Amino acid sequence: MSEFRCSDADCRLPAEEVMTDNDAARVQRGRQIRAARKLLGWSRDRLASNAEVSMVELLHLERGTPRGRPKAYNAILRALQAAGVEFIPVNGGGAEVQLRKTL
């Protein structure tokens, strides 16, 4: 997975990663979403509401099914990052998640 970069105005992964048909990549993204949501102590309802996506869409993405849409994925990433989640690249093993440190 390539390095994740985000600005306040635009927050998305490269299209080829969002649109991949690779089962392992979809499952990894789902794990990252779940880990970030749990790190924040958020329910699925709260994340879906904050990201303005349907519960069905969130479930597809968390489960790594091919039905998750890139637009919903990007909205979920923006909501998680706005809440303080950082996606940290790990040497070839996907990204880990952590909360942004405050000073």
C-alpha cells in the first residue's frame, strides 16, 4: 500500500488502491476502518453519521466486500481523520492507525 497523504481540502488514497479487486487489500482497509473506529470509541452508527454514509455502505467497507464505493471510503477516512485518527504506513504491511498527538 502506498503512503497515505491528506490535506484538509482533499483526503483520499490513490484511485488504484480504492478500486482494487484484491481481496487482501479490501480486507486490510476494512480492518483499518474498524481499528480506527474502535480507537475513537465510536459505534458504527456514529461513524456512518459523521461520514454521511449509509450503515450498509460502512458494513461493506468494514467487511472488505467488493461493494464498498470509493466515495464512501473517502468520506469515512475524512471523518476518522477529522476526529484525530492518523494512518501510519508500515513497511509493506499496510497502514496502522493511531490518534494524533496533541501538545
